[in-house]
Amino acid sequence: MQKKLKLWDATMLVMGSMIGSGIFIVSADMMRNLGSGYWMIVVWIITGIMTVAAAISYGELSALFPKAGGQYTYLTEIFGKKMGFLYGWGLFTVIQTGTIAAVAMAFGKFTAYLVPALNDAAPIFQSGEFMITWIQMLAIAIILLLTYINTRGVESGKILQNVFTGSKILALLGLIAAGFIFVDFSYLAENFSFGTDSFNNIDKDTKGNFLKTGWESIDGMTLMGGIAAAMVGSVFSSVAWESVTFVSGEIENPKKNVVKAMILGTSAVMLLYIAVNFVYLNAIDRDSIAFAANDRVAVSASQNIFGNAGTVIIAVLVMVSTFGCNNGLILAGARVFQTMAKDGLFFRSAIDNNKNDVPSNALWMQGIWASVLCLSGQYGNLLDMISFVIVLFYMITVFGVIYLRFKQPNIERPYKTWLYPITPIIYLVIGTVFCVLLLIYKQQYTWPGFLIVLLGLPVYYIINRNKNTDS
């Protein structure tokens, strides 16, 4: 593959793939689980440490295996084809494509702020609770448009990525500055006045709406369960940084630039996320964060910062953010499926590059399945449940760094994990606690996603049985 992506492009891909719609929404659910500004910031800091520790650890693997496929390649090289396939299966069925669908739907929903007719229009089709709306059609159109742009060559996707990522970073910096300069009354002291006390046990009415009278003090293991549940949102907002490893084969000097891009990109984004949450805590009170309409915390905060124009400002910001995020996800994801196809673990037609030297068939397969997920109406639930599986695969990959040190201690390592073995152990400890607490307190976030991945096992054996039959 041609080396068309420089360090700057790779860093923009990391940041652009991470910053989607989550940072504008998930803090509402986090506050409902925690009830304290102190604990909300603590959870974002824990997630930040966890994310950067994973990126630093992945750097060693990216330098050892500097080729397309990234995490799929690492898992295959270290643990064998079966583990690599299970990751790739999960990536195609819901992790990458489901994220693309969810981000595209967020684009559609915030576009409806500027074009109310999208919200008011009758469904195109409806049968019981299943419906197809114009917002879904817009989401699909965005996916197909970005897929088409990326089939025109890496250069096209790269330019779009850099422009949109740069725009949303500047916009977030502007929001952070305005969140402290233009707010008439600061709620920061009030939101931190609870100190280390935490509250949740929010009740719902008969229609499923949250009641503002449900705050109850929690501590001990109940607090730990609340932290784990809150981390589902912060973790979901902080994933996809590994997308840059998927395109290692197209990055200049990948042995050095991939790890630099991951560490620089994840560190910058986590600092931005923590700063944005300080803006929320400064601009609005606890109830306004926890019970923001449709969880749109950024809209509530922006109305206090900018007045009535705040809704429009945030709608435009989210549209820019989600458009750029999806471009990065689409650009990167198809490279994994192409690599799987070369290994005989995906559709053979995904192997070929088009005249623009990009895997257009893999891009269209990814785009079409993501579009189907937009229509299903179930992708949002799947993504909530898949956070557990994403962290599990991160943990397996990070453990691979330690495993390889024992298995192949003398192999040349162009980059060695900083503060090894402390850094990977930090990730493994936090990840293990997160997963165990979810298994105990929030099973709805665990078994469905795990089941989706396990469904890949019979598929793997069928593929390999056919190979044995052919031979």
C-alpha cells in the first residue's frame, strides 16, 4: 500500500474517530448513576488513564506488526486465527458498523434541530413499533456518501478527516472557553459541594421518565456499581482510537508514527473531555445535567452559555463532530475486513483494491451493513451492551504485550511500552474491575454483546471446515 498518511493525518484520525456524539450526551446518564460532580470527574479521569495506558501499550504491538489490520493483526499474530476472527467478527457485526450507524443517527437527530420538518414528518413505513423515518434515511445517506468519498482514494478521506477534526477541536476549545467566560452564574461550587458523597437510585414514572425526587446517598459496593455503570458512557465516548492501527500499512514510518499518533491523540482528547465536563458542571446544576431532555447535556449547558442560540450552536457542532467521526471510522474499518479476507476469514471480494488503491468492496460491505443497522432500530441497545466486549478485547490485546515479552523476549522491539510492566497492568486492573462490576451489577451491559461475539465461533468453524473440504 502507498504511504499517504503522515503523523499529523494519523493523529487527526485518532482524535476524529474518538470525538463523535458521546461527549455531548453521556454525562447525563453518568450523573444519574453518581449524583456528584466530584465522582463524575473522577470517572472521566479513570477513563482517561485507562485509555492512554492502552494506547501506550498498543504502541509496542504497532511497532512489531506495522501493517494493515491493527488490532485484528495483533490478536492473530499473538493468539492465533480464532481469536483474530472473533475480534473481526465482532468488529463487523456491531462494534465498527454499529458505531458508524449510531454516529450517523446522531448526525440525523441533531440535523432535525435545524430542520424541524425531519422530526415532524410521518414515518416512511411503520409496522407496530418498527418504523423507518426520514432521520434514518439521512443517516444512511451520510454513511453512503462518506463511503463513496473514501472509495475515491486515501487522499480524499484524509483531507475530509483533517478539515472536520480540526473544526470540531477548535469548536470544543471555543465551547470550553465560553463555558467559563460567558456564564452569568457558576454552579461549579454547588456541584462539587457533595464532596466524596455519591447519590443515585433514580426512580421512573409509569411512562419511563426519570423523577427528580429519587436522589439517595450511596456508598460501598453500590457506589462501585454506579461507577462501573457510569464508565459505560465514558468508555464508549473514548473508544475507536485504535482505528489508526487499521491503516498502519498506509502511514509513513508506521513503526514510530502509529504509536506517536495514538498517545498524542488519546491524551489530547481525554483532556478535552475532562474540560468539557467541567463546563457542564460550571454552566448548569446537577438536576439539569442528570435530567437533560433526551440526555442532551451539551444543549442544556449551551442554552445557559449562549442563550437561545445555544441549541443551534450545539446542533451544528454535533453535526460537524459526527460527520468527521464517521469519516474516520469508515476510512479505517474497511482495512481490517480486507486483511481478514486475505487470511481467508472474510468475503474474498474484499481483498481487491480499486483503481484508487483503496479496498472499495470492503468499504461498501461495511457501509451497507451499517445502513441496515440504522434501519433495525436496535443498534443503540447493542452499542450500550458492546462496551463490555470492547474492553475485553482491549484487555486481551494489552495482555498480549506481556505475553509476548515472555514468549519472545529477544525479538527486536522498535518501541517498548513506557513504564512496562506498570502501564499495561494499570489497564488490566482497571479493565478487570470494570468488567467484574458490570457482571455483578449491570448484566444487561455484558451478556448480549458477549453472545454476539460467541456467535462467531460456529461461523469460524464453518469457514475452516469448508477449507478442509476443499483441500
